[in-house]
Amino acid sequence: MRKRLIRAAALSLALCLLIACAAAVGAAKPTATPHPGASRGQYPDHTHSFSEWTYYKNGSHRANCDSPGCTRWVRINCTPCRVEAAHGDYTVCPICGHVEGGAMSGTVLPAAISPEVRITHSEVLKWMGAPVVRIGQVDEDTVAVLLAYDVYGSAVRSEVNVDLKLYGSDAALLQGCRLQALAGTAEDDFRYSLENGTASFSLRMVNRPAVVLVFRRDQSEG
């Protein structure tokens, strides 16, 4: 009899605790701040179309949805690539172009104006991502060229053969320069020429986030 009373009391206590917990949950109202993606703007059923990636903070970049009134945005970590310049070393994200280190810190290595990129080995990567080419001076004697494939804000690693051409002002930056260093490409498969205002590269990416080419001004011509 005593055991039955103890068991009944225990069950009664457990039931009271369950009721109390349920009441507490029902009384609690969520006050979380809505995510920036909460508003989908004028067209709630639209497919997000994101802008170009721009540096955000703490080693990350972001892109905003371009649909009217939509506040959706995404943030992805940068992919820092080392660039050895004449007057110091820098890291550059090939996706957003953000530079860290030395006098260039906080600036952006600009995207090439009209690069021509053609994959000559792997057909798969053509629809896996979009090619991004950045070129610019990182000091008065050094020009850096970066080539990467952007997949949702990240530089995808792949082993592919690529032909790259730069024209106009982009190619003019390389006039009077010599290749000093390269990374992310097989040296024995790398070919480069600068003729008639066109810079042509033939290279093989070797499972790195980006190809990094560093050119230095030929002092003998100065």
C-alpha cells in the first residue's frame, strides 16, 4: 500500500512539473531580431539575384539581393592569397579584391575590365562557377594578377587548363614588366606573351583557390 502511495505521489509531481513547463513555454514570446532575409520586398516569390561581392568585415565579404525592397544578404569568408610585392607582402581575396597588409591594406585590387577566360581541359567547371580576374598595382614596381572561379563567394579548387587574355589598360599595366613569381599553377605548363596590346596566358590550375602571378617592373628599361 505504501509503495502505491509513493508511486502515485511521484506521478502526480511529474504531471505538475509537465503542466508548469508547458505553461512557461506558452507564456514565453520569442523576441529574436529578424534575419536580414525576413523581408523579400515587392516580389515575395522572387528568386534571389545577388550583387557582386564586396568586403564586409573580419575577413569576410557580402552580397545583397538586387530585387526591389528585398533585404536578403549573404556573408562568406574571404579567400586570402599571398602576393609578394617589392616593398612587402600582402594578402588579396580573389573574389572581392580586398587587400590586407602594408600600404595597400584596406584597398581593393580591381577586377579586370574585359577578360577573356576559356577552359581548355575540364568542361565541368564551366557551369560550376564564374571566372574572376583581378589585376592592379600593389606598389610602384609590382603588378599582381589573380584568377579564380567564384562559387557562391568562395574560390573553388580544381585542376583545369585555362587560356586567359587581357586587353587595353589591363594589358598596358604589364608593359615593361617581367614575371617574378607564380602560385597555383604548374610552372612547366605556364606560357605568357604580351603582343599588340594583348596579354595572353596559358596555364594549368593545380588544385589551389586561385592562380597568383606577380610581375615586377624591369628596372633596366627605366
